[in-house]
Amino acid sequence: MPRNQPALDFLSSRRSVPPKLLAAPAPDRAALTELLTVAARSPDHGMLVPWRFVVLEQAALRRVAAEIKRIGGDLGRDPAMLEKAAAVYESSPLAVAVVLSPKSTEKIPMEEQVLSAGAVCLALVNVALAAGWGAGWVSGWAAHEAEFVPAILGLGAEESIAGMVHIGTGPAQGDRPRPDLGAITTWLAD
């Protein structure tokens, strides 16, 4: 396979955009369908498709923000934490919940299905950035709260949120500190 230098250049300089910095416009349905189609090409051992997408447009995002405050308040969560969590959804122009929807099989371990869903999250962020949008993968506590997720997003009993990918128009991002590769890499020759 030949070297794809433009893709390497993009990946070596890509930077997520925090959802609080995203603004409208967001991709329309046709543009988002293209992004989802590319993200769905992620590694998937056994072609189980152990994930699905729930697209949250602006009205749904505002409803989620209100429910975060209501349900979080009922659960006795810290009001400042609730405001911070809700603000992500109040300001975001669009979000895609990548739902882990595991399939029962002895052939493919659950860990691989979870990793496949995570790969879809990263692929969606990268394809959105490559298409010129701003995007960030920020889930927060509410995305993993049993009292919140099934009721608001219509998840099944075995499903959970792998990630919330927010997409919109974002400012250019400078680089940030990256891991010291020498400190995190072990080479085994024998």
C-alpha cells in the first residue's frame, strides 16, 4: 500500500475542539450521513456492528440539558456539576451519541466490541475534523448515569454510551502537550 502523506499530515496535526467552543452551523443531515458512513468503517471483528448512532439536534440537546439538571437534582448531585454538564448540551449545535450495542456471541469477546465502539467515536471525530468541522468527544457523568441515559436516549437494557461526539463550527486549535513517547513505549525484540 502506498504512503498517504496528506492523511499522515492531517493525523499528526489533528486537534479536537472542546464542545464549549463549538457553534452553529453544524453539518446538515446529508453532510452528517457522510461522516457517519465513514466512521462506520471502523474495525469490527466479526462484522457484528456492536454500536449504533443517536443524533441529537439542537432541540434534543436542549431537552437533554434540562433533563441533566432535573434528574441530577433528584439524585442529589452538586448543582455546580449539573450546570457544567448541562452547559455542554445547551451550547452544542449537534451531538452524536455512539451507543455500545453489544451482540451476544461466544466468538467475539465483549472487550473487542467495546473497543470497536470506541474506534467509531475516534473515527467520527477524525472524519468530522477532516471534513472541516470542529469536533470533540466529551461524554461526562450524565452519559453513564443509569437513571439518565435509558430514559432520555431510548437505550436498551444491554446498551450504554460509548461516547458523545459534538460537532459544529469551531475555532482553529493550536497544539497541546503530547505524551512523551519514550516514557510510554516498550520495544520487545526477542
